[in-house]
Amino acid sequence: MKFVQNIFDKTRPLVEKDGKRNILYPLHNALETMAFVPDHTTHSGAHVRDAIDLKRTMVTVIFAMVPALLFGMWNIGRLHFAAIGEEAALLDSFLFGALKMLPLITVTYAAGLGVEIYFSWKRNHPVNEGFLVSGLLIPMIMPVDIPLWMVAVSTIFAVLIGKEVFGGTGMNLLNPALTARAFAFFAYPTWMSGDQVWINTKGGEVVDGYSGATALGDLATTVGQGLGNTATDAVMAQFGAGGHYSFMNAFLGLIPGSIGETSALLILLGGLFLVFKGVGSWKIMLSFFLGGFVMAGIFNVFAVNEFMGLNPLHQLMLGGFMFGMVFMATDPVSAAQTETGKYIYGFLAGFFGIMIRVFNPAYPEGIMLAILFMNVMAPLIDYYVVEANIKRRAKRVAHA
Amino acid sequence: MSTEVKQKESLFSKKNRKLISDPFNDNNPITVQVLGICSALAITVKLEPAIVMSLSVMFVLAAGNVIISLIRNLIPNRIRIIVQLVVVASLVILVDQFLKAYAYDVSKQLSVFVGLIITNCIIMGRFEAFALGNGPWKAFMDGIGNSIGYGVILIAVAFFRELLGSGTLLGVPVIPQSWYINAETGTGFYANNGFFLFPPMALIVVGLIIWAQRAKNTKLIEEN
């Protein structure tokens, strides 16, 4: 370890303020604090003493994402081999997916950290750890075969417009990872939606009866067809027991979709870990789930088409709902800050998410749009929560 | 006329030239005064309508400024807005008819936005703030200056939106066809950015222009 320490010590004069390579200071600083415990102390009196800092928070979230990520890798491999009709061992599937995933992750980190380092250098502050999580979230919500430069462009856009223009980590109005996805979704719809992008079928002929659509894509075709007719029966059969999109399959994640979003089970596991560690807000997760459930329940009562008629719980297992609930809506910066506000924020995000998804089948990822929308509304919610509190307390004072 | 002896100003004196150069940068109608945003968002998908729009606004603003300036001493103060509206509406109808006659395609693309020049805040703003209090020549210069400031931003936004969104400029493809990803042959690496076709992207491009402008022109940065 002494050896590594020596490298950092030797190169430090080069990158410090009047050094020749001071553009590299943020990178140097980031790598050093990653390798060694930083020796910074607070300048003024500390008010809260806790071992947790931004880095530990971020690493906790990364740990929570790992199960879903590993599952996602395996799932893309499994779907690939199933689509071209080949038998593959568990390890083969996993390796196939890992090789697909690795370039995505690398490109995202390189693009995002590039922008972050540039701004840190310009603004004279160390690189924040904020991008550690975004950089892993972004590849997890992309389709498997998206061209890498599209991921890079979306990431740069998200870090620049979603984060740096507002002042960097901790100041952003929008969730950067979702901003990246929304950008990619509107900019390159051909590579972000439809039934061609979710399963890699290169290197072989697809088998008979192959369909690359997602569960939500198939459900969207039933809109406008009414209930219980032959046109929709074939689609809905896949949602029954034993079908491709059966509740169990959707819960375990054995369905096509964005890489990391499919397995509700493992995402929930990550969510439990976050709640247990005190990093993710259970209030947001719970109210988000309730919001989605209530909306799906309301649809279920009216049920003018099969999409609305789907069992509410089943509805919530599909698409990005679970992933959005656990990893996106809980982003501590862009979510509501007040405790009451968190309930309102989460509930409405889930509520609108299902509403957009069902009412506008062109936007199957309504969850993404709903969370971004509520990100923008979060300060407003907080404002009214605080105002209400002030009013209540003023009344109490007046009575006394 | 005031009683004090007025020095005769040359037509292109420093002060008059400032009327043109000021709205170009320090007092740009779009990026500094944030006026005329609606049209900047609506008709900047393609370069051609943006250019036609800029020229139309230039005509309406310059001619309107001169007319208002000429009759400024005759307009009763209480009904001046109505008078201004009549002037601008007549000019806009002229532009609209002209476009329909000689540039029908563009006229169709611009659709209601030609008519909506009437409500373009820049025009009423300049009438109120400048033409009512200055002579015709100055008012003319002010009209030209402000419409250039408006047009430059409009055309810049349209340039990026058409280039990145459609891969063309003035309708001419500038990105080689062989660059585009072709699903059948598996060649190519490029794709147009569909987001640039949506109005929100115009807003973001305008924002980026404002950012770049303020980074260069530090006196625009507000103290807070």
C-alpha cells in the first residue's frame, strides 16, 4: 500500500493549483479518496457525527443494485439463446450478458465522469461521488443492443443539463439517470422502444413463434379491442399461469425488458437492503407502490380493455415500475425532502406512472415520465408541506 | 421642438449604431429580455421557416416602428395600444398575403405563426418602449437592430435543430446517407436525434445559447 501512496504523493504537486496538469486534479483526488481514507476534517464545528458520507451512501446503493444487475446480465444471455433456439448453460448465458453489459457500463462511466471532471476542474471542487450510482443506473435501464454512442450522448446530456447546469451533485432538479433515459427515448425511439430492441438475436436464426416484444408492448396492442374477444385472447393467454408473462415470470424477472428492470424479486431485495441501511426512504417506496396499486385498481374497476383489466399486482410487476420505485423515485436529491412530502411525492409518482402507461400505450415507460414529472413538482410539495406546518404552529401559538 | 440648440446627429453616429448593435448582444430580445420565445420554439424545426420568420418580423418591426414614430404625436395616449395593434395587424396581413403569393410552402409551414407575429412581444415592446418616444430614423434603426437580434438566435436554434434532428440544412441532406444505421445491411453508425424535433429541445438550445453568451459577456450576470 505504501507503493500506491507514494504514487499519489509524487504526482500531487503536478496536479495542484499551480501545477502543470491541474486539469487532472479532480481525477487524482477521486482516485486517492477511493484508495485511501480521506484525511479531510471539517473546518467548523461538526453538528452530526456519523461515519456515513456521500461515498458510503453511494456504495450502499451500488451494493443494492448488484443482484438486479447480475440477474439482468444472465437474463439477456438467456433470452438471446432462447431466441435463436440454442441450449445454453447458466454460465454461458451469464457470460454473454456480462460481455454485453461491460461496454455499456464503461462507456457510461467514461462519458459521465468526463463531464463531471471537467466541471470539477472549472469550478475548483473535488469530483462528487454522485455519478457512481447514476453511471450504473443508466446502463441498467437501457435496452441490450443500443449503440454505445447513443448511451454516451444521453449520459453527457443528462449530466450536463440534468445536473451541472443546476450546480452539480446535490443541486439537481431531475434524476440524472432518468434524464438520460428520457433523452434516449425521445431522441432515438427506434433503439429504445418497439419489439426489436429488447433481445439480442444476432448470430442465429430466430426460432418459430419468437416475439421480441415486452409484456407492456403486447398489452398495448389490446387497447381499443374491448374485452374478451378472440383478437386479444392470444395475447392475454401469455399473462395467465404458464404464459410468458405470467405473474411468477414477471415477479422473478424472466421477461424481456431493459437490462436491470425485469426482476421484481431482486429489486425488492435491493430495496430492503436500502431501507435497512437507512439510505432509501421506505416512505417513498411504500407510497409509490400504493399509488400504482390504487391507479391500477381504479382501472381494474372500469376495465374497458384488457390492459386495464389486468390484475393490479401483476400490472405493477411489469416494466420499470419496481425499478423506478426502489432506485429512481428514492433519489434523495430530486425527491421531496419533507417527511409528509415524501408520501405525497411517492404516491403521485406511482399513480401517474400507471396512468400514463395505460392511457398512452405509446409511452409504455410511463413510470419514467411520472417520476421526472414528480421530480419537478417535489419542491412545490415541500413548499406547501412547510407552509402548512407553519400555519398549524401559528394557530397553536395564537390559541395559547 | 425643444428650445435648446440641438447638434445635428449624423445618420450613422455612434449612438445610432448602438441601436443596432445593442440588441445583438447586450440587450438581445430573446436571450436577455426573453421576449418572442413562443415563435422561437415553434418554427425552428427547420432553417427555412426560421429565416422567413426572421425576415417577416424584421419587415413588420422596422415598418411598424417607423409608422408609430411618425404618428407618435397624434396618438391619444389612452388608445395607443389599439392604434399600435391596427398598425401591426395591417403589416402582418401584408406579410401573410405576400408569403401566400410567393412562398406558399413556407407560408403553410409557418401556418398560424405568421398571424401570431401580432402577439410577438418584441413588437409591442419596441413600439411602447422606443417608437413612441423617438424619431422615425432612430425607430427604424431600433426595429432593424432588434429583429436582427431576434433573427440571429432564431436561425442559430433552427440550424442546430435541423442539422441534428433531420440531418439536413435548408432541406439539403448534409449527413452522408452511408452514415445512417441500416438495419438490413447492418452498416452505418449514425442516427438523427429525434428529440431535436420537439419544442422542448428548442428551449434547451436557447438555454445553452444564453449560457454561452453569459459566459462570454460577464456584465449580463445578475448580482444576487
